[in-house]
Amino acid sequence: MDNTERFIILDETYLPQMSELYRSAFMREPWNDDWSDSEQLSEYIRDISECRSSLNYGLVIGGKLAALSIGTICHWWEGTNYVVEEFCVSPDMQHQGLGTRFLKMIEEDLSKRGIAGIFLQTDNDKPSYRFYRKNGFDELTYHVSFFKPLNK
């Protein structure tokens, strides 16, 4: 079995693999997101991965996309940050340290690019919260996310 590992920058040729990996990660516990509409999923992945300042990372193992980080470079008065829109590891490769290793690879690349920090959002009742805390992320107690539904 080929376990060759490659850390890559994802481009549009990886869109189908990105969609499939994202679906496999988030259509199960604890997220249970309904991504059964393939067209909606493809459009979502395109929306977040094809911005002017997109920077999308992948970890390919044995020829298969095993982890991804979809994000953008955002210029802010405090410095330039990498804003993670989505981060996931293939469910069959979770709990083996792959996510932490992949995150370290991303941090090394961002440091070389002169990026000041990484910003992301997650739910505090999901395993991802503990993952990011374990990997050195601090919770921003002053930051609040808002949402207003328009179709009640």
C-alpha cells in the first residue's frame, strides 16, 4: 500500500475531491450536516475556495486527499491573517494525529509567507473545539458571531 504523503496547495482541479472529503467528514456525527445535494455542496466549496485571496491546503496520502483547509488571506490592521473557512480530516484517518500534523505543516507554510496568525470559528460543543485548543488556539471571549434568519 502506498502511504506517500504530500502537502500541497489545492487548486480547482481538486474541487471534486474537496467536495467528497468535506461531505464524508460533515455528514456524520457530530455535525450531521445534510450535504446530499451534490450541486449545492459543489457550489459551496467553489464559493469558499475560489476567492481572490484564497489559500487552500491539502494533505494527499497514497494518492487520496486525506485532509483539507480552505481559507483566505485577510489583511487587517493588526497584520495579515489566514482565515480558515473549513478544515477537515478524512473520518477513517481521524484520531491518529494527522490533523495536528497537517495543521503544523500549514503553520510552517504560513510563517514562511509572513502571515501573522490564523483565525477560525467552530462550535464549542464539538470535538473540533478541543482539537483547536489542544493545538494552541485561544478562544476570543470578546468575539461574537451573529445570525439573523430571513425566512421565518
